[in-house]
Amino acid sequence: MKIVVIGATGTIGSAVVKLLKQRHQVVAVSRSSGDYRADIISKDSLETAFGAIGKVDAIVSATGGAVFKPLAVLTDADFEKSLHDKLMGQVNIVRVGSQHVLSGGSITLTSGVLAQRPMPGSAAISLVNAGLEGFARAAFSDLANFEATKAELATDIVEALAVALGKLSFRSLLQPADGNDENTHARTLTCAPVDSHR
Ligand SMILES: NC(=O)c1ccc[n+]([C@@H]2O[C@H](COP(=O)([O-])OP(=O)(O)OC[C@H]3O[C@@H](n4cnc5c(N)ncnc54)[C@H](OP(=O)(O)O)[C@@H]3O)[C@@H](O)[C@H]2O)c1
């Protein structure tokens, strides 16, 4: 199947690419290198990249920057960066990417454990991660044209993420399409690496 990995050159993305490549056609996208370049902050940039890539079976986002700093020193620019990059950037991926995903496909976003387990310095990142997970939970119900994700595809993506995250445990928020099998039927899927503070 054809799977776009955005953030393909990063720590998580490069490991995901390596694993998914064993069974799928992977299209690597990042801001400065890869098969295609896109900046998730810009919808236009994503539209250009997806227009060139064409229809795909799945999108995996392993990108998004946010600022880790004590609340007292977080600036307006820090909040703007966090909200525009990790949160709205990945929202943009769903808004644009969902127009290019074939029936039975999926979109995977990456949040982080700080959504559920905040710590000093995580105010901006916790805000973004929790917002992202709220968005993912809600957005799938508006993607009514999405069929349930093919079980094989969902399994391969979850396994690739689990292995890519190494010793980090992995929690996935799967949105069941039919309410029966959360592990194999997802329309949107949020990957939240845990035990790592981002
Ligand atoms: N690594 C962890 O332990 C961990 C733990 C919890 C959560 N996370 C989350 O997982 C995600 C990925 O983390 P990572 O550690 O793999 O990051 P990383 O190593 O910094 O890699 C980021 C990747 O995203 C690309 N990228 C950055 N900004 C982009 C943009 N605006 N548009 C398009 N591509 C962009 C980078 O490409 P360029 O270099 O070309 O810009 C690179 O391929 C992040 O959301 C992070 O918060 C990571």
C-alpha cells in the first residue's frame, strides 16, 4: 500500500519508514528533504505536496514542534510556535490529507504523554498534545466518507510505531469505525509516545 510519512527524517519517522518499507510503498515527506517537501504549518504547502503525490492509503505524521519551558518564561511566540506547529500543523495534515486518502485508509497523528501526565515546564506542550487528542477523537466522526481502515494496514502501522518507539511504551487512541475491534479498525489514530517528556 502507499503510505505517506511526514517527518520521515526524524527520530520516530525514520524508524517508521524503515519498518513500513518492508511491506509498503513509502513516500517520505519532511520540511527540508525526502521524496517530497512540505511545511505542515502551511496548508498551501501540504496541498502542493499531496497534489503531486496523488491518492494514498495512509498518512503517518511523526512531526510537530512545541516549546518546553516553565510557564513564567513562556512567551507569546512560544505559544504561537507550539500551537501553529505541532497542533495546527497536524490538524492541517488531516484537513488536507483526508482529501487524498483512499477508502479503507487511515491517518495517524503524534501527540505525547504530556497530554495526560504534565510536569513542570510542559504547559505549552501539554496544551498542544491534549488539543491534538481531542481533535483526533472528534474529527473522525466528520470523516464520514472514510471506510473502516483495512485491518492489515492498521496493524502494520501500529506495529511500526511500536517498534520505532523502541523501549518507550506506546499508547494508541484508535477510533473504532464500527465499535467492535479497536485494534484493527481505525479512521484516525493518534500515536502518543509515553514515558518520554514531549
Ligand atoms: N522522540 C521522542 O522521544 C518523542 C516523545 C514524545 C513525543 N514525540 C513527538 O513525536 C513527534 C516526532 O518527534 P521526533 O523526536 O521524531 O522529532 P525529530 O527527530 O525532531 O524529527 C522531526 C521530523 O519532522 C520534520 N519537520 C519538523 N518540522 C516540520 C514542519 N513544520 N513541516 C514538515 N516537517 C517538519 C523534520 O524534518 P526537517 O528536519 O526537514 O525539518 C523531521 O523529519 C513530535 O511531535 C514529538 O513531539 C517524540
